[in-house]
Amino acid sequence: MSTFHKAERRRAHIKLAITGPSGSGKTYSALLLAQGLGGKVAMIDTENGSGEMYSALCAYDALQIDAPFTVAKYNAAIKAAVAAGYNVLIIDSLTHAWAGEGGLLAQKEALDARGGNSYTNWATITKEHEQFKAALLQAPIHVVATMRSKQDYVLQANDRGKQVPVKVGMAPIQRDGMEYEFTTVFDVAMNHEAAVSKDRTGLFDGIVGKLSYEHGAQIAAWLADATAEPVAQPTPPPAAKPKPKAAPKQADTGPAQSTNDTPHWTEIVPLGTFVDMPILSYKYNSESNRHWYECSYDGMKFWCWYVPSTEKSIAAADANTTAKRIHGKLTGAGDFAQISSVSYPADKLDCPPVEAPPTADEAVAIFGGGKP
């Protein structure tokens, strides 16, 4: 029999839901939250390509699902996003898997049309829905799922005190209780203001206003503050007779560390913090494609690194280097900080827009020093 152990929150992939009437801004809000969570973002689009209308907002990849909206299509798309290494998956929308053309309700109607007991026909649908729910909730990826709400009209007083009909959202269009499976549920109204109907993080209480990048960043910091899952150590194979081999390529271990009592970087700035720091010196390793920055935070100096992988992230790295500032999220827990979610917000940096970002060699020349 298993023994009791001390309860502690462990790092996990969060599952968020956004509900609201059509036109309330669910897709836009989902992209802002995903951007704040950080990393590569993918979107499953069941809305006839409308999910790609916000491509100017941030970088993300989209996969369109057409009718029939079967659970198998959703499951395959989730597995594809995990296999491709995305950090956040937006499912826009989860409603079609239940009430869309070819969804579970349509399949139930088809079973009933063939005859048999209408009540027992639910057994097949329930089993398929439970398998889909398990695949979604257990997927090793952050998920932001949107669900369309049933709509109604109520009379509310406007700014002149006159009673006018206002469209409001009610229960989400999915199987009853589906919204309670998520860690946090944001209910978005037609004025784009969000209220929280469920929140296990403890970060949000009641109405939070319009969802933003900062709300996603808050959740990312909350996740980073949890205890990491223990990594099982594999049993080492029997020792083999050593064979002569070529000298290995020297690993990119970063700049030499000082031998004084400089504290570990996590003692200077908390893990998961979004920072905007001046760059004191710069190095670039062409073999590992790592950009090394010596930065200053709160009067203390430490090294961090960044590996751009997309055209947007390369442009952001160039812009940061030219501006001699780095803006992003500190991740990792090794000897050196890793920068992720690097961006170049012109409204936060006191410098002109970049017209001709420097090459890696030119950037080294700006700061001096050579390649490690």
C-alpha cells in the first residue's frame, strides 16, 4: 500500500478555458494569454479560418479542422502539437466537438435514428467523450480552450438610465460540467470584460477586466514557482570496454564564471521573471547558435543566453542587441539563465526603432571581446 507524503504543488501543464457569446473576444483573449505563458504557440481552428485573422498580434501556427468535427480529429491535432514541440495549444473552439456538424451530439442522433434504446446509446458517446477529455487534460502541453456560450438577452440600464436589451452568455455549449475540468475558467462578456468562475491558482478573484499578456505571464510565474517533478534515474548499463574515439566537439559552456562570492543568478532575480535589463557585454557562439548576454539586474551582474528559432525571434534578438537591452522571461535553473519569450516592445525601451540590425560579428564588435 502507498504511504502518505507531504503535499506540495508540482509543476504541471495548465489547462485554461475561456467561455463567452459569439463576438465577445474569446480568440483574441486566448492569444494574449498564450503569449504571456511563453514559448511556441499553436492553434486548432474550427472556425473556418477565422483564428488566423489575428496573425499581426503575435507569432503562432494554425491547423484548421473542418466538419465532421470528430473527437478523433481533435485528438490527432493535440498529439501533433505535442510532437512538434509547441509550448501552448489554443483549441478554438471546443464547442464543435460536442455540438458541431459531426460532433458527439450529431453522432448520438445518428445512433438513435438507427433504432435501439435512446438512453443506452449514450454509453457509446460518453465513452468517446471521456477518452477525449482525458487526452486533452493529460496532454503534456499548456492548453487554452475556448467554448461558445448559450446566448440570451436581458434588460439593463444604459448610461442614460434607459432599459435596453443586452446579449449575455450563459452556460458553455459543451457537455454539462466540462468547464469544471479546467484549472481556471474565464467568462468573457460582450464588452470583453472577463470574470473568473473557477480558479485553482488563487491568482484571480472575481472580475479581472480584459484579459491580457500580463495575465498569462502571472500564470507562467505561478507555474514556475512550483516544485519540479522528480526525474527518474535510469539504471546504468554494464560498463563496456572503452573504444578509442575522436575528441568530442567542445560544448558551449558559456563565459568563464568568476571565482568570487557572486551569488547564483536565481538569488538575484526570481525564476520566471519578465525582465528588461541593460546588456553590458555580448558574445556569440556560431556552433550552438547561442547569443550570450552579460546583464545587470538590481545592481548585480550575471550571464544569460538565448537561441532564436524563428524569423520573429531572430529579429527580436537583433533588436535587443542593437538597443543594448534584453527584454524577456528568465527560465532554466542552471549556472546561466536562459532567456525565453524575447520581445522588443518599443513602448518599454528608450531607444529608436531598429532599421538595420547588426550581424553576430558586428554585435561582437559593438561590445568588444571575441567568440567563446
